[in-house]
Amino acid sequence: NRARNQPVDEEKGGMMTVFADNLPRNTTSAWVWKIFGNEGRVVDVYVLRKVRHRNPLMFTFVRFADRRDAVKAIQNLDGWVVWGCRLQVSEERYRRDGSPKTENGEQG
């Protein structure tokens, strides 16, 4: 949680959001901050529940202050098994309005 009130250093790799799917149903935002924070400076965490499933799983968006830390998180946490759930971690592919991102991260 130490990163919440710290300014973002724009001169590094720039901010990047990571999407993580298939999280255990008891996932909390504090847990996500801790696990993803081990990979670099987390700026924001948003945890959601998949309600369509009989045994709901969680997914999350994690914004990193530095793109390099986000890439490291993807490399280190994708496929990691937590409480019987294999995490699927990747770069966020869509903006909040549902439109796809282009290669440079801009709205397409």
C-alpha cells in the first residue's frame, strides 16, 4: 500500500495496466496489492467477481507506475497456481469503454 500516495515517475517506462484472471474467490484487493507489489510499484488495484459461474472466480486490473514492472509481473505471475487456481496474467487489452487498444496503447 506504500505506493498509493507516491507520485508516478513518468520518465521511467510509463504506466501500464495488467489484467489477471482466474483468481481464487477469496481474493481481496489487499492480497493483490501485496502479491503484485512484490513485482514493482502498484498504483491502483480493481478487483471484480465473475458472477456467471457457479463457483465464482475473481479477476483484477493492476496498474503499475512503470511498464517494466508490469512486464515483470506478467512474466513472473502468469501460470502461478494459488489456492488451486492457475493465474492468467497479461497486458490489459481493452479500455474501460470496451474499445481495443492499439500497439502503442492508444484507443483504436
